[in-house]
Amino acid sequence: MKKLILGVLTMGMLLSACRESEQAVNSDLTGNQTVYSLQAGSTYNISGTVTFKEKKDGTALIDLALTGTEGTAEFPVHLHMGNIAAPDAAVAALLNPVQGKSGASETNLLQLADESKVTYAQLLQLNACVKVHLGATGPDRDIILAAGNIGQAASSDVSSGRLGISACKSE
């Protein structure tokens, strides 16, 4: 009986600590956020959203939420300069991969690939796009599972479905 009570108390303390940790993360946010759609980029039925959330220090927390993913695979995510139709678009930043099981990714973006600092407000002004790749290397790198324009590219969206999504620049 003592073990049961101790177990229940331990679980309660762990749950309380998790809630406090979650509240601490959320208290870092200003409440400003911008959501962009990610459309299927290939024959895989994967789509979703990317949400840019402003942090109190001016940086951005980037959340991806995809539907249609599964398993233990991780899918690389890139922020590219130019819109989704731009061929060989340069990678502006590597974001944390989407986890297949949850379809989620979260990245605290402080700087771009050229090591220049970037703020939430600056991200919203970029002429850029987000692309989720099937793989990090080889032919899977050129398969875009989901993509969407952000910032200035979103306001002048000229994409025409998945056929309007170009493969990425191979390094």
C-alpha cells in the first residue's frame, strides 16, 4: 500500500512539473503568431500548417503540424529563400525534422544559415517558403512531402498545386 501511495505521489509531482515547464515555455511567447498552409508536394497525402510564434525576446518559435505522417521516420524541414516554385532555392535555415509518429516539429529559430540573427518580424517579411523533404540525402531529398510560401512569398502566392513546387538545390 505504501508503494502505491508513493507511486501516486511521484506521478502527481511529475505531472505538476510538466505543467510548470509547459507554462514557462508558453510564458516566453507574446501571443503574436502567423499561420501558413503547407500543401502536399508529391503523391504522398501529407499537408498541414507552419506557425510562427513571436517570443518576448523577438525571436520566433516555429511549429509544424502535418497530417498523413506515421512511423519512426524523421522528415527534414528547410526554410528556403524564394517561393515554392523557385528552382534551386537556397536554404535559409534548417529546422528540426518532423517526427513521423506525431507529424510535429518545433524549432526556436535564432539565426539563418549565414549566421545572421533573425527576428519574428523579419521572418514575416522574407520572400521565402518552407519545404518538408522525404529524406535528407539521395533521391529522397528531392521529394517534397509538403510545402508552403511564407512572408512576402505568401502574399504574392503564384503556386499552382503540387506541380508548382520545385525541387531544392542539391549541395
